[in-house]
Amino acid sequence: MESEAEAREGAPNSGVMALSPSSRVILAIAVAVAAVAVAVHLGMIFLHVAPSNTLTKQHGATIDRYVYPEYEQNWKLFAPNPLQQNIAVHARADIRKPDGVLERTGWVNLTAIDAENIRGSFAPSHISQNELRRAWDFFNNSHDTDNKRTGLRGELSEAYLKRIVLLRLATGARTAPDEVRQIQVRSATSAVSPPPWSGEKVDTETKYRVLPWWPVTDEDIPGGAR
């Protein structure tokens, strides 16, 4: 009767060992590249949130280019300054119809579209949860109350917000990005109502911040939407 050890010796290799030598080399390289990419990403994020040090002083511009705008960090969820407002981003556009006529859409609540995509989902996407919200936060932090740029990131924040709005309008207003001639964005901010037992009085009236019209060029249209 064949022993268990003999049966194992005669069994074919499985898993990684079943691959050819060249395939194992390719797999090892792919794992190494992925490990390096993860290490670089974690290192960049750590240096971004860490206190000022020699590395951040020498390579701060490189770190900022990697982090902003997609990986920017903030602490508005926590004390001492938790966010106590509901902020929605709206947009409208002037579009060129096939007959050449310029038509203006109504205001589209882009935040409501994201909320609808999140509601009831067990695994909502990061895009629906954070992309538009962070884009507006990025714009708000790089502009003053008159919508004028306050630093070098102002232009980048405008381009980033414009591209996201174009993609959202394609869903919310059924508007092809290459038909849009200009867009306008506004925020609708209202304070969160305090609980009835608090006795606190808060003005919950919605306040709007309307940005100027932005022209749309071919460079503004995301590649996947052309």
C-alpha cells in the first residue's frame, strides 16, 4: 500500500511552485515593485502629516506634489473643531446643442447625486464619499471669500474642481463634457440643527457662495470623457 509520504512526492506541485521558472521571476518582480510602491506611498503620507523635519524642509515641494489634491489630510471629524455644517456643491453649465444654440442648464445638486450613490450601499466607493467634497475643500482652502487665489495651489484646485464637475454633470444633467462651453459652481451651506434638548439657537438658513463662470477648453475635459 502506497505510503502518505510517497503519495505526496508523486503529487504535482501547486500554487507558486506550479509556475515555470520565468513566471516565478516575473511574479517576484511584480511583488517587489508593489512593495516599493506601497512603501513610497506610506512614506510620503507620513512625511506630509509629520512635524517639520530635515526631509520635509528639503523635499517639501515634492511631497506636496504627491499628496495634493487626492491624499490631503484633515481633522474636521474630530475635536476641537468638528464640522457642524452641511455643505452641498451645485453646478450649472452652458452647453452647445447640435443645432448650434447655446442652452443653460439649471442648478444640479452634485452632492445629492453622490449621497444617493452612497445611501443603502454596503461598500460605497471612495469617489462618491470623498472626491467632490475634498475638491471643494481644496478650492475653499486655496481661495479667499472673494474667490481669489491665495497661493500657488489656487490654479490647481480650480482645474481639479472643474474636471470633477464636468464628470458629475455628465451623470446629473446628462451633458456630454465636450458639449459644455462654460460652467458655474456654487456651494450651499446650512448649519446642522442642534438637538431639541440643547436649547441652542442656530440659524439654519442656507447660504450660497457662487463662483464666477469658468470657460471650458479641451484641456479641461478628462481623457476618459472625450
